[in-house]
Amino acid sequence: MTILRFASGARLLLDALGLLRRERAIRRAATAPGLVSLAALGLGLAAVFGWARDLYAFATSWVPSPAAASWYDWIWVGPARLVLDLAGVLSFVAVAGAVVVAALLVGAIFAAPLLDRLSRRVEEVVTGGVVDRSRPGIAGFAAGAARSGLEELKRVAFFLGVQAAILVVGALVPGAQAPAATAMIAVTALFLALDSASYALERRGLGFREKLRWSRRHLAIVAGYGAAAFLLCSIPVVNLIALPLLVVAGTLLVIDVERAR
């Protein structure tokens, strides 16, 4: 059951792509946050290229470098070095992906009202209505938009704080680089799922701590979606539309969980 829920979470991004392709109203709502996604992605890639040497040194500091004492040692040293070098490159790509995700999440702060509007449109199209426990009318909409921006700021501050703590531990504790890189990726994947589902969860009256508990209760599907979301953000070209696509899929995640009860 857990494996099936993990797989269903990973599949949500494909469902979101299909929904964007079919529904013109959702594509229109995704246009403005898509532009913010482009700008945020540009900043993330600039950071990766600017700090490439430091990021690579951090990501690969755990990789050993076996030496050959004699010519016949190359029988095993050569293949071992090839595998270890590949592991180092994959580790760098993963850490670089975490940096790009951080930039996208910072961009989401500025696009929060637009992303909330997109999430509403998705829920309306899929379910025929929108669950919203905020105040009705223009005042309620304005308060909801302001709340979305503030909650996004809190989420990103929490995420960056956790990532900074992991980075410091990885840099200062000998031998902790590999666990730190793994932890950064895991935290990023889970946070992507929580962040993109937050717009729908906020309309249901959930605060940040309640969202964390919600994520733990539905960890299998949340982890599956988060892993797929992290992979999406790490793929060039595909990640150009990351922000709106993640929010569409995150809203589908909330709807899926509610229907599975």
C-alpha cells in the first residue's frame, strides 16, 4: 500500500501536465507565475554557475580517490575511480538542484497571490468548487492574498534555515559531507511537496505546524510527489515551468488525499 501511494504521488506531476494541456482556464492562470518561475530559475542557475567550484568541492568531498601501487592494481582502481567520479558528478547535480529549488521557492514568495489563484482554479475545475474557510468578499480575498504571501515567506525562511544548518554541519564535521548532501536533498524533496500543497491546505484553515502533521500522516504519497518534484526541478528546460506546475500538482495532491479518506 505504501509503495502504491508513493507511486501515485510521483504520478501527480503527469496528471498536472495533462490538466494544463486540457484546460485553457488553468493555462491562463499559470501564465503569470510561469514568468516568475523563469526569473527565479535564472537566478538559481546564476548562483549554481557562480559557486560551481565551491558546490562541487562540497558535493564531492566525501568521494575517495584510490591509488594504484602497481600496474596490475589498475584492474580494480580504474573501474573504481570511474564509478566514484560518476557518483561525485551525481552528488554535485543533486546539490545544484537543491540550490535551484531554493531560488524557485524564493520566487514563490513574490508569486504567492498568483499561485493561490492558480490553485483555486485547479480545485474549481477538478472538483466543481473551492474549499475556502476564509472571509468572503473582496476583503476576504485581499486578506487571503496577504496571508498566502506571509505564509510563503515563513515556509521559505524555515526551509532556508534548515538547509543552512545542514550545510554548516556538513562543512564543519569531518566525514559528514555525504550525509549532509543526502539530508539536503531529502529535506528539499519533502519541502517541495509541502510548499506546493500549502495553498490548498491554507484555504482549509491549516497553519504551518498543522501542515507538517498533515505531511507526516500522508508521508508515502507526499514523499513520492516530493521526489518527482525534485527531479523535475533538476531537469533543464522542463524546470522552466516549475512553479505553476508544482502548484497544480500540489493542489491535486490535497484533492487526492481527501478523496482517499
